[in-house]
Amino acid sequence: MQAPKPPNEAERLAALARYEILDASPEEEFEEITRLAARMCNAPIALISLVDHARQWFLSEVGLGVTETPLSMSMCAHAILEPDVLVIPDTRADSRFSDNPLVTGDPHVRFYAGALLETDDGHALGTL
């Protein structure tokens, strides 16, 4: 499935580029946030995901074991379109994600919650 794009995609991508954090080396502060999110939610996977033009890149990850996935597999690409936390109680029952390789195969994602990470001027960069 094709990932949705916000109407301001060009401006959003320019804002993401200004931060110069794509493909950056891991930083302990972000690792701490991700570990805390996994612990607080009792979740095996937690990510700080940045939505780029063709991929989602993980500034920090716990439990997934990869640093990026194609945008076509990104649940976060849907979450950046929402003003509130996007919660999917059962990914298998949601038509947007039921055929997603992360749902149908390893790691068999069943629940998703994505909180928007945005700039001061409102550009959605990704999710936690």
C-alpha cells in the first residue's frame, strides 16, 4: 500500500532536512526516551521514527532491530496526518495495515500507537 502524504509534503520534508538528523549516529538521550516509552507501555517495540520521502528512519529503536523501513511499510506515515495520537488496537483488523509485512510477518505487530513529533511551526517530522 502506498503511504499517504500530507498536503504540505514539500515543506514538511524541508523542515526535516533542516534538522540534519537523518542517518545520524545514535544519541543516548534519544535511546533513553525510547527505552522509557517501551517500559511505560509494556511494549516489546518502541521507536522514534522520522518520515522521510521514501522511508521511515529510526532515530532510536527498541525491539525492531533495523534502522529503517520503506515508507510503504510505515504506520507512522499515517500517524503524521493525525493531530492526536493514532491508536490502532488491532492492526490485523485495520484495512490500512492488515497486509503490512510488519503485521503479517516478523515482528507480527498487533497494536500501534504513534504520537506526533512536530516542529514549533507545525511540521510533522515523525512519531514516538
